[in-house]
Amino acid sequence: MIEDEGDSAFYDGDGDIPLLPRRSRPKRFFIGVAFMTVAAISTTVAANITLNGGAKKEFGQGLYVIKACDQWVSIGLGTQASATGGTVSVANGGSGIARNAGDLKIKEMIINGLDTKLCKGTNIKIQLWSGSNNVPMPIFHDDSGDVSRVILNVPSNAVTATIADRGNNLNFINGYGQVIGSSQNWDDGSELLDWNSNSPGTYILWFTTPLGWAQDFTRLTLESAAN
């Protein structure tokens, strides 16, 4: 189903996005995204969950468009089982429901389709939400504390991504607002940015300490943003 809400649209697909093999060294990953000044899209993308080799699972992809970049981007969420369980209060963006060991946390975001040249000079913000809560879910923890957003930075000199040249096209911004790019190998110990060596538009962001409970998650928003 495709819904048109102002400047953005969402498709709840039935397909699963295969998780990509981890690389031996942190590399950068990209995200296919169409947007600049985007109206955030809210919809449930957690409808499709498939088992994938034991404890690891994937959410079905959501497809988004941001008209200023004139392209589509799909986002899937990979999960892993928690060893301890826990609870995130509604005031902090969770459901307030106690979670058990073995319940799933959102470990990674898999993003497809970004032509960075069309979005150069843009920051892309992704947030996750629980139910009707108006506070975004915590996604990961870094030295700044619990962080409730992912920000990807497309430099002003970005070019169209190719297999050979993606190293200067995408960075991520940590909880302090610092740009993490090639000098840090796109890995600050809390987030790791990687790409699919066979697909110039497929990228993954991993979280060392994931905080978002998959059972709490109901919708995702995507928008352009400052740091």
C-alpha cells in the first residue's frame, strides 16, 4: 500500500532485506534516500518479522521518498536477542513494559538506494517511535549518553556513489554532534558504518549498545535535520 502524505510516502513491503556479512574492518555504508526538507513519515514497518539463523531477525522494509532529493530509500531493521531484558519508561520513549532476556533489540539499520550527489550537503535524521508516544525511542548509547536519533551526514562535495568511490560520500554524527568519517574509519566504538561491496546503494549502521526494543517499535520517521 502506498500512502501520499504531503512530501513523503511509505510502502509496507512484504520482502525482507538480507543482512549483509560483516567486514573485517569498519568501512563506510550509504543510504539511498530521497529527501531534503522532508515531512516525517509515520507508519508501522514492523509487520513482517522472519527468523534468520537463530536469534537474529529482520523487519520488513519500509520505502520512503523525499521529494527534494527526488529518490526513494528503503530502510530495514535488524535485531538481536537481549541477554538481560530490561525496561524503558514511556517518558524516555519506551513502552514502560518490562522486557525479558531473549526479547529483541534493534541492532542495525539497513538502508538502500541513496544517490548521495542528489542529497549532498544534507543531514538525514532517523528516529524510532513506540505507539502513540511523542518521545522518540532510545536507539543506542555512546559517551554522550542514550541517543534517540541516527544522523547521517552527506558532505557538500558528495558524488554519485559507485563501487569504487564511496569513501567521501557519507558520515554519521554521534551523540555529541561530532561528524565521524574516514579519519575514524566510520567507527567510534558505539556506531559502525559499513557498506555492501556489491551494491553501491546499500549501507548498514550497527550499534554496539542497542537500546531500542523491537517489541516496543511501531513506526519510523525520516527527515532532514541539523546536527
